Amino acid sequence: MFKLGLTGSIGMGKSSTAAMFRAVGIPVHDADEVVHALYRGRAAPLIEATFAGTVIDGTVDRARLSKVLFEESRLRALERIVHPLVREARDSFLIANAHAPIVLLDIPLLFETGGEREADAVALATAPESVQRERVLARPGMTEEKFQAILAKQMPDSEKRRRAHFLIETGFGFAHAERRVRAVLRAIAGRSGRTE
């Protein structure tokens, strides 16, 4: 099994790129999706025990949670709760898809969390800064201040480009990105012994 990590900063088209891999039959482990499920389930009581008042009707209220994560130590406390559960879900996904020659690990903060060590190679969804800005600021409730705060927590795209094995440019339309996805899969399939 070849484990391909997929990452990309906010507004770079990572989710759309993951959907392209899924559309051609590649099993996808979506770390964000797992976190959302955990916030509605197993992680909720653990988070409420540490951050009282952040869970409503059994579900973590992300807005309330973000208000209490103003200190680095509090963010680390949240990560100590959530990251082991996400790893457990990823391991279950890998076992369930052990027959697949290639799987995709969709991890937004892959480089920031050292997740590249879990992958055989990394693909980066990327786009020009102007495209990223336009996409993000078009989102409901997004402001320039929020956008800058999110960027401050993410590794710069230029550094991610340097570290990634494959670049999937998403700023030139879906057809272009789909061609890049197919090229990445061909490259992986051509690596001797890596897809067995």
C-alpha cells in the first residue's frame, strides 16, 4: 500500500482535490471529517471535561471552543485529546483498506504536525496567492483579520511547495487539476514495488 499525504493551506482547493482522488476510486481518509465526527461523539465529553461550557447538546460548539484556545498551552491540551483519536481512526482506515494499492491521507496541517512521516509521499494542493485570497474572503463570515490569523497558524505555501513531492495546481480550473491528479497517480503506480 502506498500512502499519499494530501495537504494545502486554506483556500487552496485541498477538499476539491481529495474529491478528485475519491472519484477515481482512491480510498480517502479525511482528517477534518474525522475531527467533526469526534466533536459530535467520543471527543465531546473529554473536551467538555477540560474546556467546560464548550459542548452543547453533546456536540462541541466550535465557536465557543475557539474562544478558549487563546493560549498555546490550551491548544496543546486540545491536541492531546483529539490527536490520539484521529490517529486511531486513521489506523482503522488503513486496516480496512489494506487491499488498496494507494490510499490518500487528507491532512490539512500535515507538515505543521509532522504528518508527512506517516506518508510515502506528499501532494500539495496549491494556487496563486490572489486566487487563495479571493476564495477565502468569499466565504460567509470571513474577514481579512480572520484570514490573516488562519494563515499565521499555517506553514507558508512556498515552504510546503519546497517539501512536497507533487504539486497539484488548482488555480487553473478543475480540468487542469484533474490532469495533475491523474499524473500523480501514474507516477506513483510507476514506482517499482511501492504500490504492492
